[in-house]
Amino acid sequence: MYEYWRGMQQYSTNWVNVLPWWYRAVPGKILEQQRLLFSTTIDYFSFGILFRTLFQPWKRDVIATEHLPFQERFNVWALNQMSRLVGAAVRGAAIIVGGLVLLVLIFFCVGLWLVWLGAPFIALALFVIGLVVMFGGFR
């Protein structure tokens, strides 16, 4: 029996060390993971490239106008402008979607911090409420 208890001690939790770990060690790791999440999302959507090329033609689809009569040059110019409009619409939609994804990530991260910082207090409050209810309830 003693050998069993001695073997189980490696799995026991020293509750005195839980709160320093909860509030000192883990928040740095959470911050690092959230920083990586935001930088990956920003890199995935490539906001810098999208803003720089916002009014570039879509897929670089430009028709040359050399050696064309004036009427056809005007038609080609209109097609080139439509290509720029399509490019701006698609890139603008990508910027909006990326901004919405970042907004959702911000809410998620704030919620995670609220839950993480409040969980020990919520657990303690639920324990006390459980004891009160078990021994006669609120009167």
C-alpha cells in the first residue's frame, strides 16, 4: 500500500502552486499564441499587398493599344478600366472579409482572457454556492 501511495504522489497536485502557474506562467504563453494567430491571419490576408494593388487590373489583364484606331483604343481603355474595377471589387471584398475575421479574433481573444482570468473565482463561487445549497440553501 505504501508503494502505491508513493507512486501516486507524482500525480498529485500541489494546489499552492496552481494559482501562480495560472496567473504568472500561462498568460505569457496565451499572449504568444494570440500574437501568432493575429500575425498569421494578417499574413494570410496580405493586407499590405491588397492595399498597394487595390486599383491594379484584375489578374494583370491589360490589353495593349498600340497600332489601334481611336475608336478601338477607347474600347480597349474601357475594358482596361473594367478590369481595374473588378480588381478593386475583389480586393476590397478580401479586405472586408479579412477585417471581419480580425474582429472575430479580437472578440474571441477577449473572451478567452475573461474566462481564463475569472475561472478560479467562478469555481470558488460555485463551490461556496454548492455548500450553501447543500446545507440548507439561501433563507
